[in-house]
Amino acid sequence: MDPLSLASISLFDIARFRDTYTARSSIASRYIEARRDTLLTHFVDDIDSLKSLMDDTGAVISGSLALRLFLPEDAVQWPINDMDLYVPNSSCADVVTHFIRQGYQLSNQSPSSAPYAYGDMTQIETVITMINSGKKVDIIISKSSSSILPIFFFHSTIVMNYFNSNTFFAAYPELTKRKRGLINGIRFASGSLSDRSLSCLLKYTARGFKFARDLNSWETEDAADSHQCGEHFDCPQRLRTSVDRGCFTVKIGSSEDQRHEATRPVAWCLGGSPCNIDTVELPSLVFAVT
Ligand SMILES: [Zn+2]
């Protein structure tokens, strides 16, 4: 299989292809690494120093850029707008200094409590926007020492992905591969979705994603989707962890995987409406495992 045909399949399937056919593994590995680096060069000239920054601080890239890296290269038509870098709270100054050295300037800083920003239930302390000749990086400072905790508060499962210098992670690889997203029950904690969450869902709906609050919404479309409620990894009533078998974690590049304290495991349950009346309804929750 040549790199061109790899462009038509998701990272999830490329990783399986790599692991199944040892002789082809270097082709798939090089493709994954090159695609990741191409995305990074949209934002910085010195991608090695950005990777070192992520190694040192435990910062990770999430949002639409991580989703783009997961989906087949050929399937993503939307433009590359910005990079969302999630940063543990103690590394704020280091990360801002890094981007100033890379030619970026401070554009805006919003407290997470601002009505236009991310709302209360996000574990986000603040968002610092930096710009450089049309390039935009949002530095999202976690309220805690975990860089990845805010990711599990996102509006839906399609963006519960991240990558750093040596790893790509997806919490719901099977659903995301099929452009399906479950809405996070924790976003309904105040009774309704925020305007920001709604506008994100509408944006991704326009990009071909389908959203629901439980798996049954799709079962009428595909009988193979029927599931053991509360047991299936994609069921919103299942308690999950970021190291369980439902997650997809793939190594990128040749450097050793150095799990940073900032990416220690997270446990979560999407919660929300149960899939059927027999299901024991679990609350929506997210917490870092110490
Ligand atoms: Zn279920």
C-alpha cells in the first residue's frame, strides 16, 4: 500500500494495517509522522522545539487539528484555522514564552467564566490566543496539573482526541471513524447546551458528522450497532478510563513514549439519557486518576 492510498483511510485503520503487516510497518509509521509534522508546520517553523515543549510540559494538541489527523486525509475538506494546545496550569508561562520566541504575539486572554467562553464545567482556567502572520494558536490552560482533563468535558465524543510528540489518542475511535458523535451529558448540567457548544455541533454537522445522546439513535440505521447497555465502550452509560480497551492509542515516531504526569489517566462517564429503560443511569462525571 502506498502513501497515496493511506490518505483514504483513518489513523485507526492505518495503525491496524501497520501492526498487522510488519513488513509494511515503516511505510505506515512514516506516513503518520509526516502527516502530523505537516499539520504542525502550518503553525511553527521549528516543529522539533514544539515537540520538545510538549515533552517537557505535558502539553497536548486537541480540537479540530487532532480530529483532522485521525480522519482520512482525503476526507477532510475544511480549512486549517487554528491550533488548540492544552497546557497544565503550572506551564502557562513556559508555553507563552515559547510562542513569543517563535514570533507570536498575545492577541487575547479570556477567563473561562466569560459568557462567550467555555462555561463553568470545563476545567479550563483561561484561554490565551496568540497570533503570528495569520496563524492562530489557542493556549488553553487547565485548572489542574492535568493537560488532558478538559478534553473529556468537550461537547461531544468526536473531539475527545489529542496528540503530542509521540502519541495519538482517541476516546471513541469507532464512532469517530464513522463521523458519529455522542453529546456529552456533562454539557447539559445546567439544563441545556451552551451557545458555544451548539455552534460547535452545528459546525461539525455541516462537515458531515451526526450527533445523538445515546447509541439507540443510530441502531435503526445499522442493526450491527446493537449493544450491551452499560457494557459497550461506546455506551454513554459506561464508566470509561483513558487507558481502557475502548480507547485508541498509537505511537508516532521513534522516540520513547514518556508518559507525562500531565497526561495521567482520566476516568469519565458521558451520562445523560439512558439508552433504554433497563439501564441504570450513571451521572455525568470526569476526574483525573491520581
Ligand atoms: Zn447503552
